Amino acid sequence: MRLGIGTYTFPWAIGVRGYPPENPMNAKDLLKKANALDVDVVQICDNLPLYKMDENELGNLSAMSNDLGISIEVGTVGIDTTNILNYLNIAMLLRARILRTTLHNYDYTPSIEQSIVAIGKVLPIFAESDVSIALENHERYKSRDLANLVNKIDSRYVGICLDTVNSLGALEGTEQVVKELARYTLSLHVKDFDIVRVDNKMGFTIVGRPVGEGRLDVKWLFDRLKTEGKDPNAILELWTPFSETIDKTIAMEDDWAKRSIRFLKEMQDEYGK
């Protein structure tokens, strides 16, 4: 299992709406960060939109990743035909074999049946290009519905980008999500969390944690994937909380990334690289 980081490892450094950093992290900065952390993969998603880069910039990014020995996965949101085919072209320019996306976009949540039709329109082009679509689980769909979609499409070029926390918004815990989706996993988001009672005891808050310091059982997760014969790239993602100022938050985010990768490398040593 190869370890990686992504744009959602460092969302504060890249820029969260309403909290602009003084010097936002760009795609080349992310590659440098991956090299410093000694990981093998970067996943560049919608919070650092690749469609804003021209072919020359993408070519330079591809050359840099090749020089560093770091693979790229690309990411967007939605399955709109124009957008997803545009991102397929971007994936080809970056020599990426995985396109992570979601069924929904910012304005539209298609049904499972509508999603099957939309993916079917572009699937032959993806298959011909040898690029896979990895659909990420989120709060808008139950994991069983995503599993049924992948089963109905029945192509090795369509699978799941399994996120360990997102489906809490659909009232599904990590065990349920892994049970339903592990067998279809093409890419993995390792995200740790805790559930804490608020001070007045009237409810709970879900908060992010560095990997290995929350409730996620990483060894169990890796074991389940291995049992299903899956060996996806494991991309670290973080829900780092805001901490007084944007500079302090970015520093915390960087510290959490280092602690998380250190822990994941210990796990990786148990399974082999």
C-alpha cells in the first residue's frame, strides 16, 4: 500500500473560503511537501482546481512529479460529461490512472439511476484511456447505494474512493462503509476523527484528529482491505480545526500531517510497501 497526501491534507494552506492564506500552497508546493514527507502519491482535488492550469503548466507539473518519483491522482466533483471528460484529458497529461470524483456537484444531486446513465456515456472513453473513475462516498448517498451502482455498471474502470469519515453524515459508521465498499475500493482516504460530548453535555461534536490519535482503527482498516484483495493508494486527509489565526492553523495542519504520516509508515511497515 503506497502512502500519499492530497489537497485535503492541507486545505487551510491551500485556502478555505473566508480564510485566505498569505501565500497559498500550489500544486508544485504539494509535490515538494510529498517529497519532504517521503510519500509516493499526491491526489490533487477540487479545492486546487487543475482545469485552471494550461497544458504547459500541467506538463511542467507532470515532469516535476516524474523527477521526484511521485505519482498523481486527480480529482473533481460531479459526473457532468463535459467536466469529467475535461478531467480525463488532465489525467492523461499528468499520467494519472485514477480520477476521483463524486456523484453530486455543488448544484445537483443525481439519482443512482441517473448516475449510471451519465457514467455509461463516458465509460468507454475512460476504458480506452486506461483511467479509472473512483467515486467517493459522501453524506448524500448510502454506501449500499454506491455499491449497487458499481455492481450494475460492472466495469473494472469504475470503483470507489473510500473515505473513512464522510459517511457519518449519512448516519453510517466506518465499519458499515468498509463492509459495503471495501471490495470496490480503488483509492483510500485515511481520515481520523473523534466524537466528543459538548461542554454542556447536550450533544456531541465530530472533530478531526491526526491519524492514529482518534477513533479510526487503521490496522483493522488495512486488514479488511487486504482480505478483499485490495491494495489502494492510501491518501491522508485531515479535518484540522481552525486555531485562532490562519497562520497557527496552517502550522497545526502541517504538524498533524507529519504525525499522521509517521504513524501510517509504521502501519505500512507491517504490510510491506
